[in-house]
Amino acid sequence: MTRSEQKRLAIIEAAKDEFIQNGFSAANMNNVCANAEVSKRTLYRHFESKECLFEEVLVQIQESVVRNIDYPFDEQTPLEEQLRLVTLREIDVMYNIYGIALSRTIIMEFFRQPDLAKSVTERLYRTRSVSTWFEKALASGKLEAGDAQTITSVYVSIFQGLLFWPYVLDILPQPEQEELDRKIDLIVTTIVRAFAP
């Protein structure tokens, strides 16, 4: 990795922390420079605006997720058991890789800048490990639907309704393990009952 690439990564990491702590609007590029140990000139050589830097932070996180997460499908393992593991991993991504604090910043900024939301969404969500897993489940005959996107949309809607929006909007405290297990069971049971052949 070149020195320039190292600086770029340091800027992205520092920016992620700054956006989490202060939100997008209040994020201070001087703080990013100080924490990344780069000059302001160096920062703007890599990223022409705060918006570009914010978008790159999100893209880097998502690319890391896509690179490191794959959900294998096993015809011999019960469907419920596999989907439960998929859901647990998705929860880990949401709570520990993105984090609720950064998710709040993303949502707020998407409302403030619809064009940014469209640009980022087009770059981030072209590939989903969950959708690929559902494609394999459909191909095996274990689930039945017009296409994998239909099941993925239903799954994501239930998942976000139970485990994302109530916490991002600060309506509920983050769930304890017992409640988390109950919600995971509800997601898995709903999908399997809805789309079982």
C-alpha cells in the first residue's frame, strides 16, 4: 500500500468516527485532519467535499461487508436453522459494523440530501448476500416465489421493522438477548410459512 493510499484510509476511518460522534452537518473537517494526521490540503486532494467523503465512508463499509460476508446454502440443513444464522449475521452487520449511531446519521442525511441518498443507494445495494441465499433456496425448491427479490423485500421489511427502525428512531432501547431471540424466531417463522412450497 502506498503512502497516499494509507493516508486515504486514515481519512476515511477518522471521518467515520467524526460522523458518528457529531452527525454529518456538525462534522468538522479539521477534526478529521487531526485524527488522520493529514493536512487539509491532503484531505481535499482525496475528497473534494464533505459529501464525497461521507459517501466514500458508506461505500467502504458496504464493500467490506460484501467482501467478508457470504451465506452458503446447504440442502441438508433445516431451512429455519440456516435462515436464523443468516439473520444473526445481518444483525451483527447492522449493530456492530454500521452501528445504530452511524445509521442515524445516514438516515438524517438522506432526508436532507435526497440526491445523495439515490447515489449511495445505487452504489451500495446492487449485491446483497441475503438475496443470493434466497436465490439458492429457491433453486433447491425449499422456498417458492416469483423471484428472490420478492422474498428479499419481504424479509428486509420485517427485519427492519423489528430490529432497525425502532432503535434508529430511538423509540426502543436496543433489545436484550431474550427479546432478540423472539424477534429472530418471528422473522424466520414468517418467511418460511409465507414462502414454503
